[in-house]
Amino acid sequence: MDLDIRKRELVKEFSPMLTKSTLTSKIWIGILIAVIATGLLAFVLQVVKGHEVTGMRDNVVWGIYIINFIFFVCLSYSGAFISGILHFFKTPWKNAVSRIVEIITVLSLIVGPIFILLCIGRLDRLHYLFLYPRIQSPITWDIIAIMTDLVGCFIYLYLTFIPDFAILRDNSEDAPNWRKKLYRFLAIGYYDTETQRKTLHKLTRTMSAMVIALAIVAYSVLAWIFSLTLQPGWNSSIFAPYFIVAGLYSGIAVIIIAMYLIRKFYHLEHYIRKIHFTSAGIILLIVSMLYGYFTFSEYFSRWFSHKISDAHLLETLFGKYFWQFILANYVGVLLPVFILFFKKLRTIPLITFASVVAILGLWLNRYLIVVPTLETPYLPIQDTREEFVHYTATWIEWSLSFAGVAAFILFFILLMRLVPIIPMSGIIDYERDQDSKKHKVSTQN
Amino acid sequence: MKSKLFTYFTCTMLFGLLLSFGVQAQINLDDYKILYKFNTTKQVDNTRLLEVSFVARNNEDKTDILPLYGADIIFYNEGDSNDVKLGTVQTDQEGFARLVMPADYKYITDAEGYINLKARFKSTDALPSKSKSLAVKDLFLELVCEEIDSVKTVTLRAYALDSSMTKAPVEELDVIFSVGGMISRMPFREETLEDGEFEFEYEANVPGDKDGNFDLYAFIDDNDDFGTVLVSAKTNWGTFNKQVQAKKNTLWSDVAPIWMYVVLSILLLGVWANYVYSAFNLLKIRKEGKAIEDKK
Amino acid sequence: MKEDKDLPQENSSRRNFLRLGLLAGGAAVTGFGINALAQEDEKPALSGEKVRVLTPDGKMVEVDASSINNYPEALITPEESRKGIPGKKFVMVIDLAKCKNARKCVESCQKAHKLDTNEEFMKVQLIQDNPEASAYWLPKPCFHCDEPPCVTVCPTGATFKRDDGIVLIDNDRCIGCKFCITSCPYSARQFNWGHKDKFDDKSQPYSPETSVPAAEGTVMKCDFCPDMLREGKLPHCATACPMGVIYFGDRNEDIVTNGSETVRFSELIADRGGYRHLEHLGTKPNVYYLPAVNRQFPLERGFDIEPEILERYKDVPVVEEYLKNQNS
């Protein structure tokens, strides 16, 4: 196989994805921009009028923003975890999905902290976090962890992009000038020589291991923001492992959904095959069961020992939040398990459907972790103002949440215009390996 | 004609409005009872405080108390032939008028040795005049705290000036002994003094301040003859054993537990060292790539 | 010409005089009328900066309340406020047997800290420990814990514990992350959600010891009134309580007082069985409670408050019944 010819072929195959924009894609981008614009408007309103415009009040001081923050950061960490494992263990079919996973990792780690910024009362004093940090505070740990993780995942993503940039740089004569310049700059002189390839592989491998460790440590830190307090419902010893498993759960689900959408819209059936979906589905099955197990442990021990504060919390969960609880922890767990358990049901659409249910269930689960605890403090609330007793999110919070999701999707689409979603260097490596294996076999014979 | 009328009307209208504003709320003084109280205290430094409390209390709502503000109260020391004016004080926002007489002031006393004091408020259009008198005998208190034969002894001696202006021990006197706190005094013993002297062993174990110092007070509360008298002595009998020291290097102190710094440094160093290593290697790749490009 | 004017002038001068008199009278009456309409009730609302006094002329006026602090000497800057009053360890004792929900503590605190009607640093809760127990009023300030979970979690050090035991908040440093609010198990902290005009009041320089003026997007709570303590006075709530429920003092001195009674702190706690709320959480609060035994007043005396405030307690069985009986 002639490398150069193969590379040219690949670029030809993938360049329409990078350059062409169809009507549907334009419409999509338009919708996304509209949603983001509404979100920006909501943000401006919030800055001008103060946090009064949200639904948060003195008892439930953390609402949808924090929930979205945990949700996106958990996507990120699980993405880091999964891509780290894929790379480190050189899983055979990893190539098709690895870039999707890595992009999800980085993007959700960018979108997540933006939500936390929305929850901060005095954005003009953000630099105090760096001027006067207190190392005993879990928030300081979280900032350090997220920043470190962001840099790490970014470096990791870039490392995987480099060979593709090199291929694109060498094979895009009919691309516009700015693209050529961009590729040249970003490829930093990678010419796939022996030394370069070796260095790059070494770096990627170290980073993949590090990113797994970072993911676990950093997400535990986020879980500790809740579990190191005294509040009923939060002060639990298994919060950190629980969050990690929940993160994996949602991460796999988002990966499956992303695979489905990308496969459909970019007609990549050749690359993203059923095996990817079934493997991801099996992982989702295992993780759902783990997640269900952890959730059950959490609530079962509270219910069984029924301390007063726990009993009040459960009362609220099964009272006001009954349907959300059922959806999140029963349907959200059992439905994916059911679908993925039976081989016959593991079709691509059904697996994707299971993932959608899983994601919604997980988001609701995060809501049920944050809000009901704040609504049942140790000392009774005893206030007559409804908004101080129960939390209802306002349109500002909802529009900002959707804007966050839209931003995530938009950045994803834009990144896909920069670099093909299936790593070309990966395909080449794979084929090269196949060739050398065939060669070995033939020489042996 | 019309314009003239108009100007007249507006001018007088404005004038009338101003008048009414100046008057503000015209309350009905019949709803209020005027309370005028006068008392005197001989303070710790032997100065004498003359205090008048001048308020109006609503007859129906006993919690509605309006202090008289800015009323002139004139204090006198009444003598046989004439009254010596001691001073004029205006009542403050709480309705108190306070005059402090210096410790060595020579008062005019009457035949039985009483100092006659009067506090007078001159009548105004709205309020009638008020005057209250009281008679006090000057009481001299000596409070001594010593350790006699390793027994903490508190001695209080009380003298008054009799008709011949010589110091004579007081026959009977109710005294409250108390310990000085930051905000108020805490009584620990009530006694009746006889023959002008009282001695007792101090047994209360009050902590005092961090050096074991505290003030011990003897307090005569509104005696018929002597009014209110207060005297104090400093002692070092506080049993202050230890001040609760705030622990350092805790979760809530400025400086965190040391192990936190250590662990964080190790983790961060390890991770960021790897990032630097990666960046360094990327630069190496770039250098090699540049070399190849130059060759081409 | 002069002659012409003589007669009409005489008459016109009298007429003018009468006119003037009528006008003046009418104007004065209208003026009074307008003024009376403007003042709806006899007692004008106090803004918190003025006091009502009677002048010697029998008029009631409002004058500026003399501030306890003489600025700029009395100003304790945020830097200085991190060090406490030396040698002190402040402690509060609340006697639940005497509390009848007069809410004077709540009101005086609101006045002193320029709070709105529904912002309460000192909250009064109605607690019924178990179905057999009788309900009692629980005045709840910030407990200024010795091991405060709120201080631990603050990422910028905006809230801090001083050597004299008081936990304060520095509004200039707070970034409004609200972690401390979620962290306090006693729900003692509040947040300023939006802009209020009182934040722009620059008449008093800001000090964490007075908590005035508050700032938008920051946290606030009971501060044990260090500005009063520096003057040797009790906090506002303790002074205002008509029943002498709130004792305050220095644990190092072992003396607490409620304004009229001064007692040994250790004896008070030992004799009356003083306890702290939610002791098992390990926060080590500095507010002790004396159990609600030998109640001085029946609980129902405390129901004589605004109906909206009574609504707050509608989940407590006693109040539920009371409201039901009221409606029936």
C-alpha cells in the first residue's frame, strides 16, 4: 500500500465533510445560533437585573446552573476516562469513535464551567479566586482540577489531531488558502518520520494514562463539593464513586447518541459500524447496572435507617418529586438495561433510544441530588414565600441551559469542519498494521 | 384685580402650608403623662452624678414613650438662705440630663449633714414646670482587697459626716458586692454593714481577664440617706486558667493543615511536569519538521 | 386724583384686610388638611435613622439618631475586622422558657442593620421536638460556631472566624458562590439576590462589623454586633428583648448578662441544663439554649402576630389546630 496514495484517497473521501455545507446543516446551525442568542439575552438580563430573575432563593441557592455544571463536567470526565482506556489498551475498533469521545471531553469541559460562572453572584470579583485562594475549600480544589484537566484534555486532543493536520496539509491543493495556512501551522512540522511518530505515540500513551487518573481525581473532587458538607442527602461516603459511575453512564450514552447522529448525517456507515454500537451498548449495560446498584445503595440505606433528616428528604423525593424520581432512577436505569440485555433488541436505533433515556434520567438524577436536599434542611424552613420554600427554574435558567447544549453542539459541528471526525491517521495505522500482519503470515508461509 | 387676588391666594397658601409643616404632628399632650425623675449616684471616682429622666408616657399604650429633648434642667444645691446653681444641662435624645460634679466639690449641707439637691425645669407654654428635690448624705466608702495570712479578705468601711463634720461609721447599710464584667456587674454577695465595717473572705472564683485581674465593686442601691453609691477596687484574684486558644492549621483557619499543601503540590507538580514534558517534545517534533522542510 | 383715591382706598384697605384674613385662614386650613392627609397614622414610620422626641414646646419632632459610632475614628476596616477584640470569647445564651415570640429581637436587629421586613438575621422558629413535646419558640441567630463549616468551604476567605469567636463576612471579598449557605446546617445565612437602593447608601463606611451597607450578590448573616461590643454594650437583640431571653457575654470572664440580670455563664448552663443545637454535627456552636421548662407564658400568646408571619408555622401541629379553630 502506498502511503501517499492512500492518504490522498482519504482526504478526498473526507474533505466534503470539511468543506461542503448542505441546506440541512445551514438550517441546523441557524437554529443553534438562535438558541444561543436567546441564551445570551437571558445572560445579559441576569447580569443587569441580578440573580433575582432566576428561581434560586435563600434556601435552594443552587439550581439548574449547578446541575448543568455537574452534568457537563461528568460527560467530560467520562469521555476522558473512556478515550484514555481506548488508547491505553489499544482496543481494536477504537479508531472510529476515539475522536468523537475526545471532542466530547474537551467541549463539555468548556461548556460546563460556564454554567458555574452563571451561578456566581459577583462575576466582577472572579479573580479573587486566584488572589486569595483557600486551599481548604472544595471549590478551590475543583478549580484547580478543572483547569488542570482542561489543559490536559486539550493537549491530548491536539496530539491526536497532529497526524491528521499533517495529512491534510500535504493533500489539500484545492482547499482555500486560509485552510492551507491553518493546517500548516497546526501540523507543527509533523512528517510522519520514525522519530516523530515514536515521540507522538509515546506522548499520547502517557497522556492517555494521565487523563484517566485526572478524570477520576477531578470528578471525585466535584462530588466532594457535596459530600463533604453536613447536609442530609449529601453527606454520603459513596458520593465520589457514585458520581464517577454516573459520569460513565451519561458519557457512554452521549457517545452513542453522537455516533448515531454523525453516522446518519455524514453517511459514515462504513466506519461507524454496528460493532461499535453493540460494544458501547454492552458497556452501557454494565455501567447502568452499576449505576442502578449505587443509586439503590444510596437510597436504600437512608430508607432503612430512617434518620429524621433522611426521612424528610425521602418524603420530599417520593412526594413532590415522585415522577421525576421514577423516571430518573427506575425508568432511567431499567429501560436501558432491558433493551441492552437482549441480543435481539440491540439494534442501532434501539440502543440510541436507550441512550437518550439514560441521559434524561441522569440529568433528572442530578436535579434530584441537588435540589431536594436544599429544600429539606435540618431546621425547618418556616417561610411563607413560595419561591423560598420550593425551587422552580425560570425561563432565564432554562434558556441558558438550552443555550449551553446548543453551544456544545455548535462547537462540535465547527470542529468537525476543521478535522475529519474519523481520524485518518488512525485508518492508515490500522491498515498498516493489517498489512504487516498479512506480510508476516505470507512470509511465514 | 384677578391676578392680584391670585398672587395673594398662592402666597398665603404657601405660607399656610409652611406653617403646618413647621408644626408637624400636633400631639395631644393630654394623652401623655409627664414622668420626671431625679436621682444621684456617687461614682467610683468619687464624682457625683446628678441625673434627671424626663419623658412623656402614653396613658393607653404604656410602651409609647416620648423622651423630652432639649429641655433645660437646672441643678441646684439648696442652702439655708439661697440655692447654689450647680449647672444647667439639656436633656438628650433619650430624655436624660446628666451633670457630673467633681469629687472635691464642697456642698452646702444642712443641720443634719444632708446635701439638698434640686433639679428644676422651667415651665413652657406647653409644659408645666417640674421640680424634684432629694437629700443625700455624703457617704465615704473604702474597699480594700488584700491577702491577710493567705486568706483573700475584702474589707469595706463606710463613713458619713455627722453634724460636727467628722467622719463617723455608718450604723446600718445594705451593700451588694459584685464583680465587674465587660458589659455589666455580676453580684455575688449581699450584706448588711454594721458599725461601718465589714470584712469577708472572698470565695467566689471568677476568672477575671487573662492576667487574673478584675474589678470588685461595692454597690449601695438607692439608699434613703445616701442615694446610690458605687466604689471599686482592682484585684488580681482571678482564676483565669487558660484562654481557649484557637487551633491553628485547621480546616477553618487561615493556614490550612500542612498535609494539604504537601499533597496538592505533589499532585500538581506531577501533572504539570508531564504537560511541560509534552510541550517540550512537541517542540522537538516541530524542530525536526522544520529541518525536513528546509531540506526540501 | 388723590381725593378720588381717598374713599375707595379706605374701603379697599379694609376689604383687602378681610380678604387677606380669609385667604390666610383658608390657606392655613388647606395646608393643615393636606398635611393631615399626608400623614396617615399618628405615629410616623421610623426610617431607622431618626428618633421621635418631644420638644419643650410640646411638639413632637423627628431628629437624627445619634450614631453610636463616631466615624472615621470608629471605623473598623475589613482588614482590621479579621482580628477580634483581644482577650474575649463571646457566647450567647437564649432562655427558651421565657421567649413568647415578641419578635422585638428580630425588629431591632433589622433596624440596626437596615434590613427589609422579610430579611431576618435573627429568625424565630417554632419547634416541636416530637409529637408529645410542647412546641417552643426558638430564636435563632448565627451560632458563630467554633468549627464552622461555612468558613471551611469559602474559596476566597470572605468569611472568617476571629480570635474572639465571632464569624464575620467581608462583603468586599465575597464572590457570591453560595457554598457557605449550602454548607451551614442551621440555615443561618442569606443572600442578596438583586440590587436594592439601600446598597448605594454611602453615609456609613462599610465594615464587616456593622454589615452595613450590604452588597448585591454577596452573603450576609447575624454578626453578634461587634460595633456595640466595642462600646461595652449588648447586641441589639439582647437589649431589645422585653423578657430578657437573650444573655450575652464573654466566656473567658464567665459572665453573661441580659441587660438586667448578670450571672455566671458556667453556672447558668450547669444549673439550667444548657445545650447546643444539633450538637452531634460537631460544629461547636457558641449559642447555648436553656430548655423550655417552666414556661412563663402559654404558647398561644405568641400567636398574636401578623397572620402572614403565623402562616409560616402552619406545619407545626399546634398552629395547624389553632388556625383551624380560628377559621371555624
